[in-house]
Amino acid sequence: MSQTTAIQDRKPSAGGINSTFLWIEIKRMLRNRRTIIFTVLMPAIFFFIFGLSNKDQLLPNGHSYGQYILISLTVYAAMTAATGAGSQVAVERAQGWSRQLRLTPLLPGAYIAVKAAAALTLSLVAVIAQFIIGALAGVTMDPQIWLTAGLVAWLGSLVFAALGLFVGYLMPSQNVMQILGPALAILAMLGGLFMPIEIMGDTFGEIARFTPAYGIGQLARSPITGEFDAVWIVNVLVWLAIFVGGAAMAFRRDTKRV
Amino acid sequence: MTDVPAIQAEGLHKSFGKVHAVRGLDLTVQQGEVVAFLGPNGAGKTTTIDMILGLSAPDTGSVSVFGRTPRAAIARGQVAAVMQTGGLLRDISVRETVQLTAAMFDSSRPVDEVLTRAGILDIADRKVEKCSGGQQQRLRFAMALVSDPGLLILDEPTTGMDVAGRRDFWSAIRADASRGRTVIFATHYLEEADAYADRIVLVRHGTIVADGTAAQVKNLASGRTVRATLPPGDRELLAGLPPAAAVDYDAGRVTVRTADSDSVVRYLLNNTGAHDLEVVANNLEEAFVALTADEPGTDTQPAFEGDRA
């Protein structure tokens, strides 16, 4: 058994990312029924509502509306998954877990990195689930389109992981997703994920360009629309900077006040 | 092992807005001591513990743990704490919680060993949210043991536990402390301090009002209190009193806490103009109340300060 000796000789722990932490975080996320409802079930239902009836209508460039809406809703699924995962810090703060972690060598940066990695894992699950549902519903695309669109939706969700962290550090609420869920639906609508921006009208079409889901949606659909605009990348980067900056600020405020 | 103190706190002050929670607190805890940090709610116990753990920074003053900053001691796994509430994830199992905590340290005790010592190996696969308050507290204890810390800090660890849970919890702590670990626990239960600590530090209004062995505190408590009306002109005669634990003079009344009330009474009646004498027996509860209660106008003297420095 142990004895408490050699107290002075101990070396400090590195406090970096470790696989046990990451693995337990991922398990927690996948076991959470509410997250699965938000990230897999709801986008699937939206696909059946918005996409299925007119999936065989053609867009001007010859691609089907089904492809368009499937990719859009995949972006929506990934962003919901990542936001939800990031916002879990609100629950952990409320339960005093963040404070408990401050009694371990874990570095704050490592905690954030693990949260981001877990968020990306969950959004990957969301992307794959959404694509499987689409494929089963009869949407067909070239392999490289599946791959490119999927990668953009997946990696783009990092923007929303940062949003989740931001809001999670800002609000003490246990039910942060009940506020974020509807907010994300509005952002998705404004960003053209539920219906094409072209049919939204001039005013909303103009507003859409400045909302956080717009750039990722346009980029993810780029393989089927054949369009590209550097402004979309600017949109993504600006929102990423805003959310990461906000999260960092809220995090610092949170650790100072005890 | 060298003789560096487990805790050395000097001149700690901490305010929250207008509330001056800790006011010039000095505390040195040597390795191997089991210290009760005893005081009523709001005495500044938790604020002091937070500063020892580096969870908050003192406004002025300094804290070192094994000669290092609190954060450096935590990074080396030298100090761990059992908090009163919170600090657990509800959606994972008892074993996962300990595994997760262990993963933060570069070296740690085996998970099953720690669960056994906290007495929760049999519920290792239970979800945290399904555990009783006492089981959750023993889980916090298990998490604190993971890094095999030289110093264990417990903040009101048995709040909300039933009698059996409290007894089980303390027997686990006690078995552990017998291995040489330094333990400091905050409590407002007098019996806990008496039963489990070999040194009691009484705090009130953010400062230490008494500091001594449990036996000394008991002595203080087992004596008697002599009260008498004393003409102000006779005040200097109090210097000739037989040795007493504490002497207070307030509004014409003198109060003497002493283990030898007979000598005190004899002295007062023979050598001073004292009258209206009363002699009452103390108990531990009374000593605690006397030392920690709000008594505007009186200035309570530290009872055993000289014994400890």
C-alpha cells in the first residue's frame, strides 16, 4: 500500500491532454440522450419534412434539390452537435466540476482542447448519421462530393463548438441547450440551411450573408452548386474569431471569480 | 522528509465587496498533524481553505504548501481536497470519476485501491447521480486520495450526512490519517473536532481566536467561569490572579475562565472588592460559543497562543 513519503521529490504533472479524459468525454456525449435527439433525430426529421417531398426537383445547374437540402441539413446537424457539446461547460460549471478540475494539474487550455475534440467527435457522428439517412432516402452524389461536403460541414462545426463554449462560460444555466437550440434553428434558417437563400427575398438574402451559418453552408454546397466566393471563407473566419475571442474572455472572467 | 510545514499562511486578508471575510489570519500546520478548523458559519473557514488551495488569491498575505505556491503543490499532487458539495459529474460512474481524476496526474494510486480505502469499491459501477450523499462524499474522498497527497483538506465534509454515514466517513479518514498524512478539516460540529483532531484552531470573524490541542480546548471547557462585580479601581489587582485561561473585564463585571475556580474566588474575595460572585461550570459547547459568538464590546483574547508558536 502507499505511504506518503518523498513529498519534496515529486515532479509536477504536465497537465496536458490525456486519452482517458478524452475517451470519457466522448462516452459521456454519446450516452446523453438529449444530445442525440438534437444532433441526429431533429435534423433527420427536418430532412423528411423539407427535403423528401421535392428531393427530385432539379436546381438550375442540374443537381437535385435533395442533394442541396441534405448537405444543408448536415451542416445544421454538425453545428448543433458542436454547439451542444461546447455548451456542456455550463453544466460542468453549475455542478462544480470545473472547480474540481482546478484541484488537479490539468491546464485550462487542455480542458478546452479536450472539449473541442469531443465536440468534433460528436459533429462527426452527426454528419455520418445525416449522410446515411440521406443515402437511405435515395439521395445520390459522387463520392468526392459526399467527402468534400462532409469535411466542410464537419470542420466548420468548430466555429460552433467555440460558440457553445462561449455561451457555456457566459451562462450558469443547466439548460443552456434549451436556449441555444431555438437560437441555432434561427441561425440555420437565416443562413440558408432550411431553404435556399435565393427564395428568401432581397432583405433576408442580404442579412443571411452576415450570419454565422451562411459561410459554412455555402462552402459545403459548393461542390454541387459549382460556385465559390472568398467572402464565404471570410464569413467563417470572422465568426470563428468572434466566438473564440468571446469564449476566451468569458473563460477568463469565470476562472477569476471564485 | 524535511521539516517544511505542510501549510504556512501569513497575514491573510480577503474581502468580498464590503465583507471582510478573512482578517489577518496566520496559520502554520506541521506535517503529520490532524487539525480541525472550527468555527461558526461565516467565520471565514471556506475562504481560507480556498486560498490554501489556490482557488482564490489573498488580497494581502501569503500561503505556501510544502514550501511551494498552492498551484505548484497541486501540480505535484501534494495537496488534495474534499469539498462540501458539487465537484462531481452526475452522468458517469463512481469508477469512471476516479479514473478521470487519476488521468490528470502523471502518477497516481491504482483506482481499485483508492476505491477500497474510501469504502466504495462495491458501488464502483453505480452512476454518481444514484449515489447517496454519504457515498458521494466518500467518492470525493477517493478522488482526493488518487494523487496520494501529503496534505488532505476537507471542507465541512459531513454536512448533510446521517449519523451512520458520518461515522463511516470519519473512520475512513481516521484510518488514512494514521498513515502519516497531514489532514486539516473545517467543521462547525464541535464533537467532530473533538473526536478526530489532535489540534483545534478556532476561527471567528476571519481570525484565529484559539489554537491548541484538543486536550487544551477540553481543559478550557472543563473548567469553570467565575463572574463578579468589581469596582473599576480594583482592576489592576486582577494581575495578581492565579493562572487563568482567560480574563475579561467589561462594564464593571469581571469574567474569569479557569481550571481552578476555588483559588480565583479566594483571591477575589480576599484581595479585591469583588462582590455578587457567581461560579458556573463550562462545557465544550459553551467554550465554543463563548469563543466564537458575536459579543460586541468585548475583546476576546487568544486563549493558548503562546503554546503553539
